[in-house]
Amino acid sequence: MVIRERPRSVRLRMAISPRSDATFSNQKSTPSESPRTKKFPLTEEEIFYMNCRAAYLTVFKSSLENIISKDQLYLALQHAGRNPSQKTINKYWTPQTAKLNFDDFCIILRKEKPTSKAELLKSFKQLDVNDDGCILHTDLYKFLTKRGEKMTREEVNAIINLTDVNADGKFDYIKFCKLYMTTNEQCLKTTLEKLEVDSKMRRHQFGNHIEGSPERDPLPVPKSSPKIIRKTDQETFSNKGDTRSSLLSATRKFKTSVSFTITMGANGNRNSKLTEPNLIKPCPVNLWHCPRGSISTSKNSSIFEFPKWHKWCLLPVYQDWQYMQSKGCFFLEEDGEIISHQYRMQIAQRSMVYLTIKPLNLSQVEGKPSPWLSVDTALYILKENESQANLQLVCFTELRNREVFGWTGQLGPGIYWLIPSTTGCRLRKKINPVTDEAQLVYRDQTGKLFLTKEFKSTLSDIFEVIDLDGNGLLSLEEYNFFELRTSGEKCDEDAWAVCRDNFDTKRNELTRQGFMDLNLMEANDREGDPCDLWVTLHSMGYNKALELTEACPFVIDIYAEKCKPKIKAVHMEACSGQLEKAICKSVLSKGDAKVMDGYENIIVHTYSCDTWITSVIENKSDEKVIIHINNELSKNCVNNRGLNIFAVEVGPKSTMVCQHVMPLNERQEWIYYCIYSLIS
């Protein structure tokens, strides 16, 4: 998210004069150019160090930590895209070795080049008696267990059990080589992505090399530990490669695998089990139950006029059931992470409850739905036990009726947290950026500044999204969610008082017109330069064409039979942490589980509903593991990672969401076929 130079609350105090409705400051600040905005192409040497850093910090918390075992060295080299044999490891970790530092690691990577696909194919071809790209299992078994660096029977069985490279008693080494090379690339890509996202990690000092400013300081020559690398080791470092060792190491890479196949029917026109409870019966619309300010009466007292922008919230009143509603939004961050509002709900007494969540349709054109209505939504309900830190998953909205997801059941009295979720399969960064920029402001013949009709329409939609309770006004709390999103700071009481005094308000809340005038003030403050207005728009998910492409507004409806529920937005945070735990717990309790053959502590759980499939990897062991995921044989599917093949790292004694998968086209059958392989 881009933050504007000067928070809007500061401008309010600086720019407003009480003598007029809106007197605008003409002060124009000059953007300060950060040296980091200058872009330089990375040199080959810098790319090498970046790969070294990424691999090292995948295994260690800091570059100041030392490698203290063969296993750590092996794992770090694998993350760097290498696949060392035991013979190679023994070259660098002798009986006299106590530790290796980051600089030693860099020197090893310079000497140990990645195994090429051509080298692997050449090794396998020696056993391909029929020259058909396959090796009989009996021949492969003899070769790997009887000669040189021998493998165990269990290790060979794990290779033979890899479903995507074995069939009819033969090992398809061409497929295996492709899988091996792809896995190396994905492991390296995963570590680089982690390094890029974690700004703290990027600022680490790595041995003698510090990631500095783009002014290109000379890169230092790594200094090795004198106890490790000596002159007598030069012959050792001139390794020319042992193709058989590479073959053995490559086949050891995939210890075992497990696959899932799920065929899902077309569900574009199908509704799931979500239906309103029988006790919810509509009665005629009651004026006093509609959102404040949304209904006006004409001379004929029996006729009500509804403003166009409130059509979405006109709901019938239900007998015996109390009703509450709140809106919110999913926002897509620059790094692909999704953040959203999170809510606190209070239930006064045990009651049947009916909850739904759905995308909010902002379209003001009849028959033209909002494009983000296809984005999936879900709501996880967690009960607070004694403290906010102690939350227990109660349920989630797994039932569906078109774009609406819901849950109905009984809830006891207490405090509940409602955490919205979307898989990220359809709310994703757009590949093709928009080049044509919409006009936001213009001047008339007198030079007076105005907002364009298109920009006003967009601001009206933004107003609908941030008006969480739907009463047609913005409270300070609602406005501050908007401020935190667009400027990074809250509006304090003094600035809000200035806002109330100078912009249109009702009951101390900002009206739609007041919100428009506030944005006009920003344009005047910049003498017509719309740069800060674009910051607001981009932060709210709009592109240059004023299309909402990187956000999905939603609405939550709550009905309770015995008491009036209370709901309040309390945070706007990343959809992780408690949500990740909740998803893992729900998949573990409801999904199908498969254990990795020969590794009972590694379990893959898969949960499927009409709309999406979620997989969770559970690692019960005391060591972290790397799992290779291959979705290439899936059909009509899209996943939240945007990759058909990738690798994930699962910490010891932990669970993690591996991927979400949805149909690319809901009106067609989709087949989920995924292979999970354990990498050394």
C-alpha cells in the first residue's frame, strides 16, 4: 500500500478556515526522492549473493548463525538449488570441521554448480537398455542398492512409489528429470520470494556483504574460516562432478509421495444447502427498521421513496428474529497478501443464529453486476474464552446459495470473533496493467476546481464500502478505517472537529456530500494535482481506469432468534494468524487425510466443498520438511499461488495451509489431481 506524504488529518488542521465552508490551502509539498527509487539492473555477482542470502536465511534466522552439522549444510545447499551427494558433503564437512559460516557457504556454492538436466539424462541413459526413456524397476533397484554409494531398500521403494514418474514396472527418467529440475527452480524461487517479502530479512548483514543502497558499493570477497578452507583443499574444491553421485542424490531428493484426485461437477447454476431457517418469515417493510436516512416519505404517506444507492440494504423485517448487518472489504496488498476487516460479535443469550457473507454489489446500473461478485467469501466464527488471545473455532460458513455463503446453528452467550476469508484464487494481481488514466478533476472557465462525474461515482462507491453500518453516514470509527487504509494514520479528535465544522455532517457524522468535499479539498491542496487522490484510489483497490480490481467489498448479515446480536469492526489486518489456525483446524476436522508412505508424521489433509478445495500439510515430526506440490494434471483449476508446481516448507510440530484450488470455469467440470512429494 502506498502512503501519501502528508496525512489527511494534518491537512484538515492546516487547510481549514472557519470563515468559509471550505477554504483550501495552496501549499504544495515537493515529493522527496528516495535513493531507493532509483532502479539499477542487478549484476551477476549481486544475483549470486541474493541467492546465497535467500537460501541461508531459509535455514537460519540470521547470517551470523553458523552451520554446525552435515544436515544443515545439506539443507542449505538444497535451498540454493544444489543437490549434493554424500560424497560432496564429506568434502566440505571433514572430521576436523566444527562449523561453517556464511562466507564458507558462498565459496561452496561457487564451486558446486547445479546439476544440469543434460548430466542427469546422460546418467540415466546408461541404464536405458531399450532407449525408450524408461528403466525397469529391477534394473534401477540393482543399480541403486548394489554399487558405489548404496541406497537402502526403503529409499528405492520410495522412488518406485512416486506415482507421476512410475508406471507398469518402469521408471520414467525423462519425467523424473523434469520434476527434479522444476523442484530445484521452485525451491530457489520460494526462498527468493520469502526474502523479498520480509524487509527485516533483506536488511540482515550477511558475513562481509551488506545489502546496501543502489549506489553500487564494491562487492567484498568472502573471507572463509581458516579452520575450514586451507591451501591443501584446493584439489578438493576443483570438483568436476560425479554424474553417478548426482543421480543418487537426485533420486534421494523425493523420498515419498501421496496423491489426491477429486472430480467436481459443474456448479455454476447449482445452489448448495444454504436456506433460511423456517422461523425467519418476512413481513411488510417497516420504516423504523430500515437504515437511518434511507427512506423518505412523499405526500402520499403510503408511498416510500428509496435513494438508488440504498437499494442493496433494503431488507424485509423478520418476525421473532433480530437482525444486524455490517460491511467490510478484502484488500490485495502489493506482495499478494490479503487484509480485511475483522469483527467482534456479542450474543446475550443462547439462541439460534443465521450468519451469511457475500460480496457487496455496488453497481448502480440495473442488470450489470459488480465484477468481483465471483470472488469467494467465507466467515470463520471463533469464541473468545476469557481473553482475546484464547479463541476457539466454532464454525465457518461452508453452505452456499449462489454467491452467498452461510451457517446456521445454536450459539451460547458470549463474545465471538468473525474473521472473513477469501482463498485468493480470484482476488489476485492483474497481469496486464491499465495504461489509460481516468481524469479525476477539471477546472471551469473561472479556474474553479471540480471533481469529474466518473470520480464522483467512484467516491460514492467508496463511501458505500466504508459506511460499515449502512446508515448513510460516516462515524469517526468508520472514517478511521478508511484513513488507516489510505494514509496510515488515524484522524484525531481535533481534526475530526474541524471536519465537522467545515463539511456537511449529520448527528456528528460525515455525509456523502461532506466526503466528496473532503476529497475536493485534497485536490485544491495540491493545486489540482491528483497524485494524493490516486493514492486513495490505489489503496482502495482501484486501477487507473477507476475499476475496482484489487479489492472485494462484502456484507455480513446476522439473524438471532432470542436476542439482538451486536457486531463491531475492531481491526483491519492480514488474513493470517488466527485465520490460518482456524482454516487448518477446520480442514483437519472435516477433510480427508493421507499419510506419506513410510513417514507417518507427515500428513496431507484435503477438504472439498462445491466451490473450492483446501489442502493442509501437518508435520508432527521434530524437523522441518519440504513438500513438493505438482498440480500439472489438474483440469479447469486455478490455485491461490498461481503456480502449477511449487514447494513449501513446513516447520516442526506445525500445520500450514498448502493451497486453495477453485474451478477456472464454474459451469464446467473440474478435476483436482495433485501429487505431494516429500523432498529430503
